[in-house]
Amino acid sequence: MKEWALFGLFLFVGIGMLVSGIVYMRKEKDDTESVKIYRVVSIIGVVSTIGAVAYRALI
């Protein structure tokens, strides 16, 4: 049961970071420093989501 909870948590956080990074990156598209920060947040979200799916596929 704890594997499903961990999977759900990482999936939820990863998708949340991905979506929020994309939304704010589009909102602040004129500020290059903000775009860099939100791009990193989006990349971390993608990595977390892929990691959660890979974790669930392997276990």
C-alpha cells in the first residue's frame, strides 16, 4: 500500500510542478530570469513524474 501512496504523491507533485511552471513561464515570458527559473521548475516536475511512473512500473 505504501508503494501506491508514494507513487501518487510523486505523480501529484510532479504534475503540479510541471503545470505551474508552464503557466507562470507563459505569464512572465518577457522576464528572462523568471523564464529560466520556471523552466527549471518544469524540468524538475517532468523528472519527478517520469520517476514516479518508472518506480511504479518496476515495483
